[in-house]
Amino acid sequence: MLRTDGPVLLPGDEGYDDHRKALNPALDPRPAVVVRAAGAADVRRAVLAARQHGLPFAVQATGHGTHVAHDGALLLRTGDMAAVLVDPDRRVARVGPGARWGDVLAAAAPFGLAALSGSSPDVGVVGYTLGGGLGWLARRHGLAADSVLRAQVVTADGELTTVSADRDPDLFWALRGGGGSFGVVTALEFRLYPVTRVYAGAVTFGRERAAETIAFYRRWIERVPDSLSTALLLTRDGSLVVKAMYAGDADRGRALLEPLWTVAGTAVADGMRVVDYARAAMGGTFARTFDQVRTLDDDLVAALVAEPDAAVEIRHWGGRIARDQGAAAHRDAPLSIVLDTVPSPATAAALSRCGLGSSFLNFLPDPARTASAFTAENWAALRRIKATYDPANVFAAGLAVPPAVTAVSA
């Protein structure tokens, strides 16, 4: 019998049905047992119990990013481990694996600090960060994974350890963008940044000049500062939306955006405002299709504008993202393209020609394509590190990195 400080739930127990589910309504998982961890000791016990009883092992905090039904598994829920501590002098936050971005933003804001959060305050901090973490401050301050300073982690052999750039640097590198394949993070420490208010929101236009706007955008992004992050959204209702966040003076931000707005035509609605960073609701587009491109040629632009019954988002990367050297992403690509559906044949052909065939772990719903979230060099390095720290592939659920196979001579 597994003894833990937190509840252990079996099928038929009260609470089992509430805690076995992910946010994805298409999944109806039936784990063999659900463990609600009260602390790091429970995490360690759960990992060792799964190994002892030969059970598949899976972890959920908020349930975001779960793409596989963990039938027959030991499902570890870490949502109760949601502590958030902010050290304003060091500009550092330390969080538990159940913390959500809203918790961190609320704790950091009174000190004039901000975290590299994503588009939703309800998303779990740790899962988002392990997957890379592309937020609206990323061009200025990098991916969330790049700001991690330390991680407390339970490894596949049940050891509780703290890793950093100076201690187990290979494991530390893999955790920061390589996903949950290398251990269960029980605490994460990361940098905060002196950002209080931003000029942010969206301006909506008609679709008539969408092609000209995208063509202008691909040149315009080469001249904008890292403090400005933008995306173009072609909506299902026939609108063109310019989304932007500028971490600076509103007049300067408006001056930078005016040329793009001028090409787009007459605004239907202007939602740009000076707001507290913690209240800047930027939203996102469901990434049914994702790719990165180094340029947008005219044929791809035409295909995206003509895409039927789809929302299309073109987002500018670059800046600090490209200058950092973490495990996550294809960092030299300045643009990503997201569709909320399967692309038409014309768009698929254009993406096949112009795209990298890449993905980003936070936006990837298909475990079979996990390798596409990394460069070939980083994928090989992640597999070598996996073979060192988890050769039995205990952490194999979801978007997993498999261990490298070492050739054995006869």
C-alpha cells in the first residue's frame, strides 16, 4: 500500500473522477491510481512506487498540455504544491509545481516585477517553463526556460536533488526546454524582471488589405526593437487583427506601430491601452498546425489570406529568443505560423516549401512529433542526457524524449 501525506485515490474512491481528468475534453483517462502529492516526499514515493509495481508514470498539475489518456498509470497530481515565494531584492521567484502564472504575477507585481508568463494566467508555471515558455516579453527577455536559475527535481531513481548551471549542468540544461522527460520538478526558481506597465492590446481591421499588410510586416519586423512583440491574426470572422505589447512608453510604442496600422487601413476597433503587465490579456490561437519560417514569400502570404474557415496567427520571434542558447526551439527562425485547423492543400504546399517542419513543445499536440520541437543537435543531446538520467524511460508519458540507444558490441 502506497503511504503518502496527500490522498491516494483508486477507481471508485470519492474524488477519483475529479482528479483523473485533464483539461482536454477528448480524453477520458482511467489511471490505476491517482496520487495527490502534498510535497516533494510524496513525489519521491510515487516515482518509486510506479517503478516497484511496473506502472506507467504520468504527472499533471493544472491539466494543460496533457495529450494522452494515462490509462493504467500512476497519475501524480501536483496541483496542491502551489506555493509562490518572491525575493524582490534578488528579483527571483521560487514556485511549487502546482503554481499558476496568475499566482506568480500577483505576488511579483507589488514589487514592480514581472515573470515571463504566457497568454493565460491559469496555465501552470512549471509545465509551461519546461516546454520552453514563449511569452509576450520573450523578445526582450527570452523564453521562460532561459530564466530558470535552479530546479529541485525527483529523478527516475527516486533521488531528490537540486540542479543548476553549476550542479548537474547537463540535467539542468535538459530541463529548461526539454519538457518533463528528465524528472519531476518539485520547485523552480527563476528570474523576475522590472516590468510594471506595458502598452498592449489589439487593433482590428478589415481583411481587404491583409496581403499587403503581411508583406509589409515581413520587412517591418527587421527594424523594430526587442521591447516590441507583435502578431498578425486572420480571424474566422474575416478580420485582420494586429496584436502588440510594447514594454516602454506608449507614445513610442504607438509611433513604432503606426506604419503597420497605416498599411492595414482604417481601424474597426482599437484596444491598445497602457495596462499593468499582470492584466494584459493577450489571448492565443489554438495550434492545430504550427510551423516556423525564415521568410514569408508571396505564395505563402496569398495561401494564408485565402485559407477558408481558419484562424491564422503569424508571430514575430527573434530578439533575445534567438540570442539565448537553451534546449528549446528552432531559435533562428524569426516567424511562426499557427492555424487552428488542418491547412488547405494550397497552404500545406506553401508551408512545405517555406517552413522548417518544426514545432514548439508548448504548442505541440502530437507526441509522435516531439523531435520536431528541437534542432537535430539539441535532440541528440537531449536523448544522450535522457539515457544518463532515465535509461529505463520512467518518464515516458506525453511529449517524451526517448533515451539514446547505445550500441553494444558482440
